[in-house]
Amino acid sequence: MLDRVRQYIEENELFNLATDQLLVAVSGGMDSVVLADVLHRLGAQFAIAHCHFGLRGEEADADEEFVRKLAKKYNVPYFAEFFQTKAFAEQEGISTQMAARALRYEWFERIRQTQGLDYTATAHHQRDAAETMLLNLTHGTGLAGFHGIRPKNANLVRPLLGIGKPDLFDYLVEERLVWREDASNDSPTYQRNRLRLEVLPVLRDINPSLDHSLQLTAERVGGAEEILRRYVADTAAQARRTAEEATYLNIATLQGTAATALVLHELLRPFNFSYLVVKDIVAAFKAPAGRKFESPTHLLVKDRDELVITPRRLTGFGTHQLMAGQAELDADGLRLRAEEAAAEGFDLPRGKNVAALDADRLQFPLTVRRWQEGDWFMPIGLKGKKKLSDFLIDQKVPLNLKDEVRVLVTADQKIAWVIGFRPDDRYKVTEETQRVLVVRKL
């Protein structure tokens, strides 16, 4: 088996046996004991890390003592951590299994970095990969879930992933290795255990080579995922643009893609939209503008020709005052800088994110607030009054970005600047202006 593990490491470019240093996760169970022994015999440089989750009393204490002696046997550094797993699970509102997973991988990475090690190695094997694939399929999954466990993920490696469970047991017998049994592995309380004990035996009766077959399937799915990744990247280059806090996706480009819902789901993955919601978004491509869709973190609006994605505002935007002489204002994340200048020799700044106003015509304090229905102003460059709602329509501002529009209002409730768009004509700099207030959106 040593040659097979060595070949698997080399073929998958997991790490360099001669030079790289590993942190090996060892529970004391059969799989991790085999991993530690195999790496020792292959001449790898490694340390051992053991997690005590505080869940199995004296049995877990005995596991820790066993692994500590194992590290002494191989003459390698040893690290152990004792976790308050149940307390963490209650604090985070997650299952005990999820809590244990989060705690151990965070700790492994911390130890790896502080000790200057190259990779963390775990003892996942073919059967683990098969269980993960089927469990993901049971819950519903995309390509990422169906390729199961990867041999290498950043600094995490699985040197035994190409090895079957029977091979591990044969190795234990041949090398006369001792290991610890975890009684919780036989508990039907956990979904993975039920799959392992009740479902997989039936599937292996149908196909005795099930684990290997699923490994080959995972390889093909992984290849298909890479093809999809490149296709999505090409689509993103054509369809996506960003401006400030908004992301725009061109609908016509999306409609020209194969498997549009799948591609759009990948594009929207950073914004946490579920596949079911994405299907509704695709169905709304031909609907009138204004349809809204929400994820836990973002709002998507179907505009005329684009999908517009913005972060959800989980807190309200209040009113914020800019006093005379005040240099900066942070209004719930909207930062403004104000500075006064003499009008003589003043060059008007250009751009939507800066306004030059006649300081003597302004009544302080100035207020930054959301725009409201009924607001009106006199835009520079246009004649007369204009309702702000009509102005935003003319500017083709998408629905979700309209909610983000702020106005700078004088003490007598007149709009001096629609921030990021246009100042009011009543406060523009003229030949009679003596002092200029320059306000910039940072």
C-alpha cells in the first residue's frame, strides 16, 4: 500500500514527501493511525494534532493518551486541544457535529500557520468520499457537492483518498497496528452513520466496487465543474459590470448562455441566492422592470436590460448633520468631506461625486438624509423645478439603487445636492460668489 499512497500523492501533486512538512490529524481511530504509520514509513516530516471534544468522558481521555504515545513512538511533535464543543454549538445555534468540524479545522489551520508547516493532512479515504457524495445528493447539491471530497484544497491534503477501506484494514493487520474504536461511529443518531450502516451495504450488494466507481464519477464531475467554471468566467467577462456598491448583469448575454439557470446561479453564488430563487429570476427575464428578489445578504432587481444586485441594508439610514466648519461626516457608511475655498481663482471640480456650492447661500446645519416622495429641486443644467422621483427615472436609476440615493439639505429644507448626481441651481457658484463650499463623496 505504501507504493499506492506514494503514487497517489505524486499524481495529485498533494505535497513533496522529501521537503514539505505536515500537520497530521490523528483521532486514534483506524484511518488516522494508518495515515500516521504510512507517512512515517514513507519518510514524511510531520507533527501530530489531536482534538478532544469533551463529548465522551473517560473514553475520549484514553484516546488522547493513546495518540500522545503514538506521537512519542514516531518521535514527532504533538499538539492537543480540549474543546468545549457543546457550549460552542449552543452559542452558535448549530449541531454538535458541525461545531466539532468548525472547531477542529480552525485549530488545525492555526497550528499549521504558527508552526510554519506546509499542509494539514487528514485520513479521508475512498469510503468517506462515497459517503459524502451520497449524503450531499440526498440533501440536494450542485456539481461542487457531487464531486465529494477533493484530494487537495488549499493547504488541506488527503493522502489516503485513493485507498479503499478494506485496504486500510489489511494494512493494520499486516503491520500489527493498534487503534482506538469510537463507539459513536455506530450510533444511528447521525445521518452519516445511518447512511454508512443501513444504505451503503445495500448499494454495495448491487455494486461491490461502489466506492471505486463513485471515485471515478467524482473525477469526471470535477472535470465538468472546471469546464463550467471557465464557461462562467467567460460569461461574467461579457455580462458583468460593477459600479460602486452595485453589480450589473446584462440580461441579453445571460439569455444566450447554455443552461442559463445553472450559469446564473454560479454568477450569483457570492451573493447567496439559492438555485430555486435563481430559477424564478430567469423566469422573470421577460417581465416588466421592477421585480425584486432577495437573498439573506443581497437584493436583486430586474431592471430594463440588466439585473442589479446591491447589499441589503439591515439597518435604517437616519439623518446626519454637517455643521459649519465641519471637515468630515460619516452618515451610516456614506462619507463626505467638506472644505471651504475662496471664490477668486477657483476652478470648478468635475464629476458626480463632488459638489461646489455657494457657501453664503447655504443655511447651516446641513442635513444628509434619504430622498423622500415629494422632494423636488432645481437641477443645474435644467430649467425650473423637477420632482426628484422623476429626475431619478430620467437618470435610469434601478429600483434598488433609488433606495440608496441621499440628499444634502439646508436648514430651511431645500435640497442643495442630490449626492452622486447633481447640485441645485440655487446654490451654484456664480460671479457674485465669495466663498465656495466643496463637498466630496469619499
